[in-house]
Amino acid sequence: VGPLPPPVGGMATAVVNLKDALSNEVDLVVLNNVKTSSAVRSIPARIFSHISLLSRFAWICATWRPQVVHIHTCSSFTFWRNSLDALIARLLLRKVVVHIHGAQFHKFLENLSPIQSSAAKMALMLANRIVVLGEGWKKILDAWANPEKVRIVPNGVPPKAPASPAKQGPFKIICLANYEERKGQADLIEAVSKLRCGRDIHIGLYGFESENGQVEKLTSQAASLEIDTNLEIPGPVSGQQKELLLSNSHCFCLPSYDEGLPISMLEAMAYGIPVVTTRVGSIPEAVVDGQEGLLFVPGNIEELRSCIEALIQDEEFASNIGLKGRERLIRDFSLNRSSRMILDIYQELI
């Protein structure tokens, strides 16, 4: 149970990746719970939509009788809504795996009232297993659920042929992230404006505008810093177009303030692109700073500028960083490895 693309996003990509990897291993039904109706729909329409989805879910559990119900969830309303799925599945005597995504899930838990905290713990009790993305997330969830139920399964992506960006022309920086303040695209624009490296820079920001006004804000910022000609904000990208962009990029940058284990970063590592990103979430567990990528403190513009400049000035260093990152991905964060770990959890439950 989870969202399938579109939209473009980390959880949707993780769900479709696992669907593709597991389809040949298990008899699988995917219930796509992504919202397809208008954002301005009426309250009765919203209620009807959720009741319909719950009914479909209950019908599948009751008639198809899955041995495991695997629910992908994240923060806020999504968590509470998915808790109803878990409750229905348990009432129908199904085993439940709750798979937690969401860069701000820790903040969601921290901001709950005492009554909400009790409800969240009860909801997590419904799960037979809880999947988290890294050791840091396990420490957080261990305080909210039975630690023996919590399993670490990092996101995984399939390895790709190493990227081959042009040695001449602009240095291409790609950022795959929705346009919202916490993703830090404004920090990237400011850092690039401070570069004095003697080479043209091209920044490609690809994603959905998940916060109104962000595209205009980023465009205005680039214009005020006189680097608007270096910036492209075309919206979301997927499929072959995304693969082409990645294979021609010199650097992947994700200056985010909160993350889980970003799929977009792993996709860049799969191509051997050097990644520049922040020390948040499970990122430090996936990237050794200075060897498999370059990490910096969120919001530290000077540190971000220095990381990018180091890659521009030393092509051999940049190439080694990218290849080491790709080796790490193949070893620890491939889709094959993560899907096998999920299969092990299924087998454990049945």
C-alpha cells in the first residue's frame, strides 16, 4: 500500500522500485493510494474518497487474503490515515509491515500532544514489523515502539553505467527535489553566486512546486544575484529524460535541512556522480565525507561553496569521489539488496 508515480517523490519512487523488484518473487498486489482528485475538493468528496479507498483495501484483505500487508507511510495526516489500514488488516488477521519514510517524521513525533503520542504508540503497536531507513531512525522509533519489531532497510536503486559529463562547457549541477524551503535550493543558488572558479556553472532544479511561490522566489533570488542565466527550473523530470540529465551532470547537490535517505541522492550515486549534500537523516550513514561524497552543515553557505569549488578545481578528485560513491551504492544500497531484506522480513513473518 503506497503512492505510485506520478507524483515524482521519494516514497513513490521507493514503492515503484520495490514493486518492480518483488513482482517476480512474490504474488503481489499494489494498492495505489496517491491522491488523484482536485486539491480544492469539498470535504464530503474527501471523505468519500477515503472511504472508497478503505473499502477497496478491506476487500482485498478479506478476499485475496495476503499473508503480509506492507504499508508505506510518512508524517502527519498520512500516518493517521495509514493507521486505519493497519487496524483493518490486523482485524482481518493479516500480518502488517509499516514502512516509515518522510524526512520530518521525527519532528512529527516530537510535536504530538500527550494524547496524540499515546495514539501514535498504539498505532505502531498494530505493526508486526516496522521498517526504517537507517540506524538513526531506528534509535528514534525504538522509543515509540517495541525495538524488537524495528528493522533497518535502506532505500535501494539499481546501479547504472557511470556518467560521462562533457569536460568542456559549463559545470552542470543537478538537484532533484521538490520546490520547498526545507530542500535548501536557495542555499545552492547563493553558494553558486559566490563561486570564483573561472568556469561557467549551470544549475538544474527539478521537482514539483510543493510550496506555493517557491519557483518565483528562487527565480527572483537568482536574478538579484545576477546568476539567473545560470539557473533552470523546469519542473519535474522522470524516466529517460531524468537518466539523460543525470548521465550528463558533473555534480548532484541536495542542500536539504531534513531528509530520510533520499532516493535522488542514491540515484546520483548509481551513476557515479559526486554528491554534495547535508549531514541530516541517514545521509551520513550512506556517504563517508571526503571519500564517497561531500557533506556540509545545512545552511552553511560557505561550506557548500567550498565543496562545489573543490569538485570544479580538481577533476580527478571529483571522479574518485563519484566512483567511490557508486561502489558504496552497489555494496550497500542497491535495489537488489534492499528488496532481499524486505523478502527476509516477509519470510520471518510467515
